[in-house]
Amino acid sequence: MLGKCCYFRGMNRKDLLQLIIKKQSLLCVGLDTDIDLIPKHLLKYEDPIFEFNKQIIDATIDTAVAYKPNLAFYESRGIEGWKSLEKTMQYLNQFKGKAFTIADAKRGDIGNTSKMYAKAFFEWMDFDSVTVAPYMGADSVKPFLEYKDKWVILLGLTSNAGSADFQFSETGEGKLYEKVIRKAQEWGTPDQLMFVIGATHPEQFVSIRNIAPEHFYLVPGVGAQGGDINQICQNGLNNHGGLLINSTRAIIYASKGEDFAEKARQCALDATQTMAPYVKSLTA
Amino acid sequence: MLGKCCYFRGMNRKDLLQLIIKKQSLLCVGLDTDIDLIPKHLLKYEDPIFEFNKQIIDATIDTAVAYKPNLAFYESRGIEGWKSLEKTMQYLNQFKGKAFTIADAKRGDIGNTSKMYAKAFFEWMDFDSVTVAPYMGADSVKPFLEYKDKWVILLGLTSNAGSADFQFSETGEGKLYEKVIRKAQEWGTPDQLMFVIGATHPEQFVSIRNIAPEHFYLVPGVGAQGGDINQICQNGLNNHGGLLINSTRAIIYASKGEDFAEKARQCALDATQTMAPYVKSLTA
């Protein structure tokens, strides 16, 4: 149990803002590490996935505010994959307070089951936060909110094409994603609850900010999926920062050669440079 | 990779009906195995969770049609938990064709990520089916549907109290759960797609059968959650059987003593006895 030996209290919203100001960055680096896409020279290592993650983290830790391993990429490799994730989290947790960690798991089940998922991510792995799916409602989300200084990042409006299927449904209390964002504020405060808002819907950020002005948003979908950092910052920034902008493929797979970490760093710096004028306006 | 060594083609809808008729049962046994709730005498085994599951399976295999480990209970125990699940699936896969297996995972993510989850459950673990959450729409579900003779069990109307928060939203195309059940039929056929319909909503089964007459429903929520087997069978059975009725706590925790497996068997037999008059009407 990784969590047991760590007494760091976790990051609150103020810590997160300070980190953003310190690094002048809103960048979250996605660690969707795929054995078929990483540079071939890493395959000689005992755990190529961990080695890749470690080098990506080392190359970007001064400019990335958050790291977000997507669980599916580890789960698909069985026990071996879980070991790579465990090692990655042990490594990331050495930077406790210097980088915010997100388990991109999109879990959610009936109460007693969600409690077990919360245990997995907050106790075993000691992540700062976990992404949660809203379909099953209050009792599927609340067990995650019971952990002090841990965060739930609830799916609001996702970045994928399929977001059009149900999330835009008119419910009589706004579109479904608006209803989710409103309703969830009855369950958790802006100090423990964030929302996933996809960068592919920049025009929605203004109205969503009206519904949830204080909350942080985790924003996937820039880079490979087409979202634009400038638009997101213009429409989504608040006084607390309020944005963690995720980039995965554009950074971690910037090069397939031995220079992958260096190239990842360059792409991360390019992204934060775009964010810098907006971050500049923030004060702790 | 467990799946690699197994060439059984998986179970189609006809196989499932034949199994139901052979066992005269619609029973699915939930394997939400919690180290704190299993009989103490099992703690002497190297892997108490697997030992518990194995004894439950041995005691119920002649009367249960399906087994449904809930992933959260394994995930919460870290690598050790995943090893218990792997062993449980290796054991269950010896009964290939004689019991239908369900990964109760409630996963769902953007396309390239759902693909990795599908790999985890269908290739690594070789489950027959996996539960999937609908919030993220088509591209989050379709990668699971690409496996021949494997099944997606999509959350429709769940059994928990939180189902009231979003699933009953009026969308202009019916309630959200009705829209989900209708829309998903554009993605998959009744030979590869089931729906989760909670036993705690017996009055909804009739109208849901109008929307999805041919599909199988996985029905959680009898026993501890209060659902009634008779009502479910009366309102939900179709010519193909069309129901897998799950019971977890009432069966696997029927006794905390050394007689737990025997008591589990008795409770499973009681449940199937209630189902028998309905199953009797089915023909292959």
C-alpha cells in the first residue's frame, strides 16, 4: 500500500494555484503510455513503460503542473501493467506537492463499490484525484468525496465525438452536462470537486463558467483532438487558475527516437508558453 | 495473457438460452469478494480471495448461469487483488461454455482508450462480457463491440438510489435511460449487447421491454437492495430468456462460518427455485 507511508496531506485549491503561479503553467501531461508507440530502444529495460514515464516526468517536471496516467493503458497489460503504474506513482509521489496527480479512471458504481474504487486510487496508489463518471448519480460519486484533500474530477462535457450522443440532451434543467455540473455542486465544494470539460467545445466554456465559476476544470482534447489553448484560456480561466489543460499524444509521442524526452520537453514548453500570458494575471 | 491459450469462441445468445434451459436458472452470482467479510478460516490460505471464490463457484456451478466479479473489490487490493482476479478467471474459464462471465467494470472512455479497456477484459482476462457506462456515447462503447462473440452490457437504468439523479431526466426522446437503450441499438445487436436494468425498478421493465424486446438484461438489485425475483421475471422474461438476475451479498455472504459455501449453495438454489416456473416456459 503506497499510501500508508506517506503523510503529506494532499493538495488543496490554494496549493494548486501556487503551483500554477510558480511554474507559470496550467499544463497536465497525459501518461497514456502504449508499449507499441514508445521508442524501440526502451524495450531493453525491464519495465519499458515505467522507464518511458520516468524520463517524460524528469523532462517536464519543471513545467507541468499535473500528470494524468490513463488507467486503461496499464490495465490492458495485466499484472505487468499495474506494476508499471505502481512504480510510476511511487516515482511521482516523490514530487508530492510539486505535481498534482490524476488517476484517469472514469469509475463510478453503487455506493459500497465506489468506496472500493476510492480505496484503490486514494489509498493504494495515493493519487491526488480521480476522474469519475456521473451516470449513476450521487451515491456513485460521494464515496470519493469523503477523502480529505483528495479530489473528484467528474465528467461534465467530454472531448470526444460521442459527447454529442447524450451530454447535449435537453433535460428541462439545461443540457444534461449542465444538469450534471449543477447537481454535483450539491455534493462537493470547489475545494474537492473539478469537472472534465473538453477543449473541443470552446464555445461552451463561457456558459459553463456561469454555472461553475469557482471550480477547476480538467481540459482534455488539445493537440491531437484539435482543441485550442488560447480559446480555452480566454473562456475558462478564473481567479484561482481554474484550468488544468491536458496534452498527451502531442507531448509524449513528439518523437519516436532516442530524443523523445527532449522533444517532449520542447512541446511541453511550447504549450506553457502559449498559456503564460494568461497565467501571468494570476495572484496567490 | 490468459485469452491467448483459449480458442473457445465465446457464448452467443443461443448458447446462453441453452444454458438457462439446461440449468433451469437465470441466476448470476456476484463475486464482490471483500477480505473483511469472508470467513476468517480462509485467511490461512495464500490467496483467501481466490479460495473463497473457488469454493463459491464449486458450490453453485450447477445452478448459476453467470458469474460477475466486480472489479472494484479486486482493484482496491492492488497487485494482490489483480492476481486474485486473474486466478478466479483462470478457474472460471475452465467452465467455458458452462458459465457466462461478466467483468463488472463500468468502464467507458474515448475511442482509443476504450479499445485498451476492451483488450484488458476480453484478451487478458478473457471475460465473455463487460459492463460499460454510456455517458461518453458511441465511440466509448463501440470498441468493445468489435470482439466477435463477446458482449457489452451497457448501463441503462441502474439499481441504486443515485439512478434518480440523471437517468430519469426527460430528454424529449424519452427519459435518459430510455434514450440510452434506444440509441445503443444503433451500435450493437441483441447478439452482442445487453443492458443493466436494476431490479429496484420493476415497474419500468414493461416499458423497457417495449424499447428493447430482444435484448438480454443484467438485473442487479435483488436481495440486499430489495428487488423481487418474481416481479422481474413476470415483467422482464422474453422468448430467449432475456434475463440474468444477479444476487451477490445474499448468496456469497449467506454465512460467515465454515459452512459459507454450503449456505451459498442453498441460497442460490432458493433463488433458482423462484425462477424455475418462469424458465420452464422457455424452449431452445
